[in-house]
Amino acid sequence: MLKTANPTSGTTRFGRSVSISGNYVIIGAENTSPEIGKVQILVRIGSFWQSVQKFNDQFQTPSFFGNSVAIDGNNKRFLIGAQGEASEMGKAVFGKVN
């Protein structure tokens, strides 16, 4: 069982988006207030899951960051989507697992 820290503000939808590949999983936590989400990457070591990286929306704007996520466990690459809000444009963040 994986336990995570409680959010500091707003209502968090931990697990709003999930992707698993090989021994890696990426989990989006879309906050509904103030619409600034978080993402966490974990790796399976034996029968346990260990946190590898955590991301916050670096722009701190209402964007629903973490609304969609994907990971490739073989190449250790990930993608995080943010749909944007109202008239704001969405964004995507690409990266490699450290």
C-alpha cells in the first residue's frame, strides 16, 4: 500500500491520471482549488514502491497540471499534460526520470 502526504491546500485528486510501464509508475494529483496539480514518479524495487521524483506546476497558474500523464519504463521518459483553464492554453512537460 502506497501512502502519500496530504496536500497543503485545496482538494487533491491523487490518482486522477496514472500510467505504468515496466517498474515505473507516474501518478497525477490534480488540485481542484487552486487548479495547480502535482505529479509523482515511483519505481518498484522488489515488492515495494519508492518515490523517485515529484513535480509541481512551475508556473503556478491555474492549468490542471497532472491532468494527464504517461511514462515509458524502458527509456525512462515521461510526459505530463495540463489542459489549461477557461481561455488559458494548455501545456505539456516532457522529461527523463532521474
